[in-house]
Amino acid sequence: MESKWKAGVLTAALILFAMSNVYAGPKDGRGRDGGHDRIRHVLLISIDGMHAVDYANCVASNTCPHLAELGETGVNYTRTSTSRPSDSFPGLMALVTGGTPRTVGAFYDVAYDRVLAPPKVATGNGLPAGTCNEGVINGTQTEYEEGDEIDETKLNGGFSGYSTIDGGIKSINPDRLERDPFNHCKPVYPWNFVRTNTIYGVIHAEGGYTAWSDKHAVYAVVSGPTGTDQPSNVDDYYSPEVNSFEILLPGIKTAAPDGAGFDCGTPSTSNSGVQFPNLTDDWTVGFDAIKCYDQLKVNAVVNWINGKTHLGGSKAPVPVIFGMNFQAVSVGQKLIAPKSAIRTDANSGGYEDAQGTPRPLMLGEIEFVDAAIGQMVDALKDNHLLDSTVIIITAKHGQSPIDPNRFFPIPGNSGNNGTPPSGIIGSFLPAVYNDPTNALGIAEDDISQLWLTDSNRTGDAVAALEAAGTTIGLGQIYYGGSLTTLFNAPGVPNNPGPCCKLREGGDPRTPDIVVIPNVGVVYTGNLKKQSEHGGYAWDDTNVMLLVSNPKFDRQTVHSFVETLQVAPTILKLLRLDPDALDAVRKEGTPVLPGLDFGDDDR
């Protein structure tokens, strides 16, 4: 009898011990869990392309009721700037690191590193394979986008172990990654390419379950450095490939204000003649197709809220930090479909005027995103999680121009309307982006970043660009002293070592020259686009930012803030130390103003 009693006591003790170690959210700054009303989850949403004026207009016109409702208990920041450059890669890194390219080292999806070596095999986008000379400086274009996957034409990235609609890091082909000559020529995984940690690393280290969904497998970069081939700070990562060929998605229906969304499992043809699915082009060429793509990620977020993994197949903790990016608004701003058609109300997204009145097809994208966010909010309510969750809605980047009268493509659709900066430089002084053996598209959107084969001739290159100012639609040039007010000086480190710490001497990733064109100039010959991002203009960088929770009072903040302030703010909301982020310490990034952080007096 006594032995049974002792066994019962031991069993009870083990159960209590196990319960005490069940994760209940990160501790606060004093090591306490806090009360029952504390914030335990943060849902981070990037509506790529969504300007502050888009949010203001849709609330005023009653076309985004769910976003408007979140604004009733939220802080709205009207003068928010995204990263510069305003590209998806640095834009995402700003949100999760609290840093700029100066510290994080992420300049663009496609950029250049003066130290790293080319991939072992050519990427899907044409970055050629090359030799890795161990122990010395090499230099290579860098590509962290869909071309790094096994097969970017497939929604699952080409990994045979995934289902048709799945996607994740297993679709990355390591032989298509740049290599580190100072680490035995091993591939540089994207999460190790960045130089600083992220909110995912901090929260995961505190025992928090984490999740994220994005457009490419390599965007598991949100993990931050791990030193391994696994982004281990992200517990559940989902990345259906946005540049894959469209396919039917049986059982998937897009969110809509009236509940009658688009059926993604049935072939259709729109009034403008766009077919779905388009089996030879990607999800960004159709206004309905991109909604179908985004809905996959919306469903993943809802599954996380419901305590499941991203496809709903297994149980999992509700993540402490989780979220996704929407592509629909960005596509709605840019797309003319079918491409090369004359722009009309029936086939064009974008805006009617300089005040940001959306054309009907773009408005449909905003309404879809609003209805999809409504699905997430409903799931939070159903699971009694809304009060303990802060919802942060912003954007990795904006889109330029808003005013359709300012759009000026270089080269023009006729092929004779100006020359981009790379063409001017390449005519006498080769830039690394003008290598004729490199078929990868130049990273010139409404910005041009130039890495020169001979940095000593930067002055010559700038003189040529100045002389061709009209031809390239020149607005402003950054180089030398004007460039180093923004970034580290370009060059190579004095004592190179294993990737990817910043060392004394020049920064191998900083471009020699940054060209900012006049507002509306876009360096693309793409016939399906009428705007782009990447640049420093207001339309590129001024994005919406809303931080909402039922316990917050409605407030509008008009002071200037940046999206990089989101990262330390998330940690403080979860009662973690913002200074745990490398970039926050190095750059002095403050938390967002105007928020109630409860009883946390740090």
C-alpha cells in the first residue's frame, strides 16, 4: 500500500513538473509571466504595396470594414517609412530585425557580394555557376528568391516530399546558393546570409512557438542566423511559390465581402480575357489568380490560430509570433492584364488619380485582403485569443507612382524610350550587373543600384550618368559621402573571414552608386506593369502601419516612424527586451510611440 502511495505521489509530482514547463508565453523583463490579460501573441501582416493613403481611403469609403474595425482599437501611423531600398528583402528584414541594410546586409533579392563565390550550379533564374576559390575574395551576384528552388515553376518548389499545395525550406536547392570561400565553400543559406538576429530568434530562444508564411522558400530568412542548414528559429514555415505556374486549387475559395469569393478549383476566363489557370505563367498575371495564391497563406494563418500546423494536418501550439505577406494589393497596383493591352477600366489595376483612388480591379484586391483579415480575426475570436493578440498590419514596401500620369517606363514599351543606368555604365565601364554572360534580370525597378568592376572609377561612372540625366530620368545620385550617410562604405574587409559578419574595412555588399530616378520613372520593359518599388520616393516608402488590440484606445500618430521600429515593439509587447536584437542595439532603433505596454516599466 505504501509503495502505491509513493508511486502516486511521484506521478503527481512529475505531472506538476511537466505542467510547469509547458510554454505559457515569453517572460517579461523581470522573469514573470504576468497576469491573464497580458499580450501572448503577435500576428504580423504585410500587405505588400499598401500605402498609408490606401488605408485612409478604404476606411473613408467603407470598403474595408475589417481594417476599419481594427482601427477603432488601434494606433494608426500615417507617416511610416519602409526600408530604403524599398524592396521585399530589406523590407522584410526591417520588420523582423529592427535594422537597415547598413547593419543587416540585405540590399535586394538580387544584389552583389564582393567576397562570396557563385553557386555550384546555375539558378533557375539564370545566375550562372562558377568557381569557388577557397580562402580568397571571389565576388558574385547574389540571388535570394525563387531561382534558388529545385523547380520554381511548381507551387511546392519542386520538393517531391511536399504535397501539391505545400512549400517550405526543403524546396531550396543548396547547390543554387552562393558559397563562402572562407568556410570551405559551403552554401550560404539565406538565414545565415543576414548579419543580425531577428525577433524569431529572440522569441524562439525564450521557448516561444513561431510561424511565418511568405512567397519564396528562401524567405525563411526570418529565422535569422543559426549557423546550420536549418532555419531552426521558425517552427512552422510555409512558402507556396508565387512565381510558379498557376494550377487549379480544388476546395479553395477566396475571401470576399459578400462571401461569394472566386472559386480557385474551376477554370474561368475574366471579362478582360485572362484565363485561370494560366498554365504557362505565374500567379501574378491575374487579378483572381493572385487572390487564390494568397488564400493558401490565409488558410495557413487560420490553421495556426486554430492550433494546427499550416496545412491543418496536425495539432500545434498557437504561435507567439506568426503571420504572412499578401501579394494581392501589390499585383493590383502594378498589373495590366492581359499584358501589352491598352489600359482600360476592364483590364487595369492601379489608380485613377494622384489622390489614390483605386481603379475597380485594384479595389477588388483591397476588398479581398480586408475580407481575408476578417477571417483571421473571426478565428481569433472563436478561439478566445483576440484580447491576448496584438495585430500589426503594415507593408514591406509601397509602389510608385500612385499618379498614373507620372508613369514613365525606361526603356519604354516601344523599346526606344531612354536607357537605364546600367546601360549607360555598361557602354564604357562594365558594371557587375552588365555581365553579358549573366542572364539574370538586372535589379533595376524604380531604383538602380550599381556595383562596379572597378570601384576606383566611380567618379567616371557618375559623370557619365550625370551627362545622360535626361536619358535615364535622373532624379538623384548617391555615391561617396552621400552614400555613406545611408550605408557602410563600399569595398572589401581588411581581413575577410567566414560569412557573414561585418568586419573592418569596406562593406562587400554596399553598391558603389545608387540612382534614384524622377518620380514615376520605372526601369522596366515589362508590358504588364504600370508601377514598381525599390526606390526612395514617398510612394515607394510611405506605407500603412496599424497596431491593434481590443485594449488599445483609438489613436492617430502623425510623427515620422519607420517599419524597422516594429521589431523592438513586438518584443516589448511580449515583455521581452528590445535590446536583445543586434540591430536595435547597433542602430538605436526605438519602439513605436503611442502604445500602451501595460505594467512593463522598462
